[in-house]
Amino acid sequence: MLYELATGTATSWEVSPRYEDLLAGTQVEFVRAEVCGLDEAERVVTLRSGTAERQLPYDQCVLAFGLQPRTDAVPGVSEHALTFHSAEDALELKKQLALAQHACRGTGTPLRIGIIGGGYVGVELAANLASALSAAHANGAPAPSVGRPGSCPPSSTHPPQITLVHRSEQLLPGAQPFSRDEAQRRLQSAGVELRLGTRVVNVTPEAISLVPTTAPDGAPVTELPVDLTVWSAGMCPSSVVPGLPLPLDARGRILADATLRVRGHPRLFALGDAAAVVDARRVEAPPTAQAAMQQADYVAWNVRAVVRGEALLPFRYENLGEMLSLGDQSATIAALAQAVRLNGPVAYAVRRAVYAARMPTSTQAAKVGLSWAVDAAFGAMRKAAQLPDKRK
């Protein structure tokens, strides 16, 4: 839902509610701090908040660090490109879009956005930005600041230009064929320029330097002029992970067994994108929210099993399919080995219903579901009011 947050079709409380709100009324203590140490002999985690440190004792500890954007692979990325990984990133992109649009209105030039990386994040972001910015351009007038459909202000008198750069000759290499084909069709119909088989060698505030993926070092460079660059081409485990005394794989992920216990560390469990897990059927869990949520259920069960002295349950990953957000009330869903394939507004509605149902608490799920239902109702009435009278 970060795409909707960046384009204003969803709000922060719907997409990224505060931990304090979610945990209110429970016995869970929320501590906002940075992990800076782990002592297994003493069974404590060292936390740092500003200059203050705190020792947090544990009997069982769950490590769920996740990934972070890797911006050191290409010169200029860390200095001149935005990342798109968190709610903070989405809000920063929304802010920078507004500033770039204002500048383009002043010069009368089109807004030029370069998105690097053709995986799920890059493709979905490109589709949602193309949809929102094209709608705002067609509107021709600033829209309300409230985060709802049509809330992106228009760009200049020219339509926006969005370019998606990807190293491979194929977008979404890990996606279902149905999802991949529908996403590519949607991008092309939205006017997104695809630069496939292309790698980035440098990023500046004004341009992205490109060469063919197979080109040797020193090959001639093509400059892609941009007003805004978004990096979505590489991830790595949280920077906290390398500093902990834990077994890691070649990609820097925490090694865990099929029960999600850290190998050789019986009081530690690991889950999510920063954990390397091969399940009971020898299937490696992918770095997706779907896999992490399934792992969370198993870890909760196994922590309780340890406390009760019961046998641990080996993790079994179930691929439930995938959902892509493609902007303009459009999405794709491929599930049950592609036996279920949906696209367009129906898939968009189903996707939102699934996200609402999977909110962390029933209260949050009810609030978000009601909010989105009201949005859908008003959106339908708005469209009905704009339909031409066929009797004329």
C-alpha cells in the first residue's frame, strides 16, 4: 500500500498505523530504539535511543530485521536518488513530487521521473505514478491536500514522462506470467518508457547514465535527463545484522533452521526478509510480506512451545499467489497456481479487501475497511455523475 500512500489514494493511518495505537490496551511494551548489541550469555539485547542505552533481558528473542535499500552499488545513488521501502520513503517521494511539479509548472517543461529497477516495487510504483500524475495533468487544477483519489497536484502543461530502467530483458522476473504480462501491458498503455537490458552506471541530480547490460566497461554512455530519480534496484539485510554474533549466509542473511530457530542458537528465532530459511519441504522462503506473515505465525507457536516444553513445529511455506497494484483502480491477482486470475477494478477491490483483512488488529481492520468502502462508494457516485447522458 506504499504506492497508494505516495500518490495520495491512501492515508498514513490506513497504511502505516503507529505501533502505540495498535498495541494500546495490550500487555506488549513498545520500545523505539536501535539495536546495538546482543549478548547470549547474559541473554540481553542492548538498545540505544540517542545517547541513552538500555539492557532488555529475554528468555526467547525473535529477530525480524528485514531488508534495506542498497544504494552503494552505483555512484550517485545515495546522494541523488530517492528510495522506496518505507512509509517515510513514500511520504518523502510525495513531497519531492510536489516540489518537482511546482518547478516544472514554472518552466513549462514536463516532469521527468526515472525509476531504476523492474522488480515488483519499480513496476508497481511506475504504474501508480503514471496513473496519478496523468489524471492530475488531465485535471488541470490543484486538487485537495487530503490523501484521497485525485490528490496529486497537476504537473506542467505537458504530460509527465516516466522511464523505468531494468537490467534484465524481462520485467518482474519472479512474477507469475499473468501478472507480468498484465503489468507490462498496463505500463505501455500508460505511456511509461521501458529501458530493458540496461544498467545504470551513474546518477546525478539532472540525469541517469545508462549503458546496455552486456556492454563492457568504458562503453559509450547514454544520458537520461530526469527531474527525480527513484532507486528500487537492490536490497540488503538491515545494517544491524552484520554486527551481531550470528551465522550468516553469503547474502548476509541470518541462517535459521526449518523451525525458524537461528542455527546453533536455541534461544533465538529469525523471520522475514533478513532470515535465510529453508522450510520442512526444502523450499526456500521468498523475501515477501506473505512469507514473513506466515513465518510470524510459526514463530509465535514455537516460542509458546518452548515455554511449555513442547515440540517445535517446522515451517511450511504456502505460496498463496501474488497481488500487484497498477494504479487507476487497477490491479492483478494470480493465485492457486494461476487457477484464479483477476485484473482491473475487480482485482483492485479484492486486493484492498485482503489488505484490510490482514491488518494487525481487528479494530484497525474494521476502520480501514470502512474507510475504503466509503471511498469506493463516493468514487462510484463521482463516476456516475460524470457519465454523459446517452439519451442526448
